[in-house]
Amino acid sequence: MIIAITGTPGTGKTTLAKKIADYKGFTYVDVYDLIEEKGLCEEFDKDRDCMVVDVDKVVQEIIKIKKEHPDLVIDSHLSHHIPKKYIDILIVTKCDLKELKKRLEKRGYSPTKVRENLDVEIFDICLQEATQEQHKVIIINTNKKIKVESLGI
Ligand SMILES: Nc1ncnc2c1ncn2[C@@H]1O[C@H](COP(=O)(O)OP(=O)(O)OP(=O)(O)O)[C@@H](O)[C@H]1O
Ligand SMILES: [Mg+2]
């Protein structure tokens, strides 16, 4: 079974993914690490301060991991681009804007990067794209501490 978590940077994907992996005894997969480990970053987009990644290659690596570890929690803002057939549950983390702004500023992100990420959240990009790709979506607000037991997954 694969539970994948997507959402705007800072909305709490990693925090939640680790909790779920722990609770369900699933293997946690940090896609950022995977990209680095396997050299899946095609280039670095300086203007947008982000990596350009081939999602197909990421999927191939995830399939390889799944052969040895059948139950996975995938942590990445790219999760919703993984074809639906591989994903059992897609979680979209969301967070109130004031709180998100605080979290991103605390990380030392530039005002432009904070603004860009807030826009991603305002326009609900991850959720929109996930819906377009017809994923079965669960939305989780991470403003407050989450009790994994109560998520019903
Ligand atoms: N449910 C929550 N309640 C309170 N604080 C939270 C919650 N989830 C996350 N946070 C806080 O928000 C910050 C960002 O969380 P996290 O690193 O999990 O986000 P992320 O979505 O993985 O970010 P990125 O996309 O950059 O990897 C952290 O400081 C974390 O402690
Ligand atoms: Mg993270």
C-alpha cells in the first residue's frame, strides 16, 4: 500500500508522513533524498530557486523500493504527479496562511520565496493538480498537532 503526501512547502508533509509511517509501520520515503541519492535532478532553476525533476524516474525508483518494502509513505510536493494507479491514498496537507507565513519566515526564506509559496497555498495548486489527476484525496489541516489515530487511515 502507498500513502503519498503532497502540499505546499511548510504545510507539514514531513511531520505528518513520519507520524503515519511510525503509526502504521510503513517505510518512510523522502523524495528529496531519493532525488539526491539517485541523481534525478535534471537541473536547478535559478530563477525559481528549485529543482527540475523527471517524475517518471522518481516513480521508477519508488517501484523499486516497493518491491522490498510493500508499504510506503511518500513525502514530496511532487506526490500528486505520481500516477493514480500506484497511490492508494493521497493526502494534501494544508495550513492557514498566517501560520504558513510564520513557518516559512522562520526557515529564513526570502520574502519572494515566502510570497511564492503562499501563492501556491492560496491557489490550492497541489489540491487542484491532485484532483485533476483524479487522485482519491484526503485534506488535512496542520495548523494544530495531529492525532494520527483519528485520521481513519
Ligand atoms: N500539525 C502540526 N502542528 C503544528 N506544527 C506543525 C504541524 N505540522 C508541521 N508543523 C511545523 O511546521 C513546520 C513545517 O513542517 P514540515 O517540515 O513538516 O513541512 P513540509 O511540508 O515537509 O515542508 P517542505 O515542503 O519544505 O519539506 C515545522 O516547523 C513543523 O514543526
Ligand atoms: Mg518536508
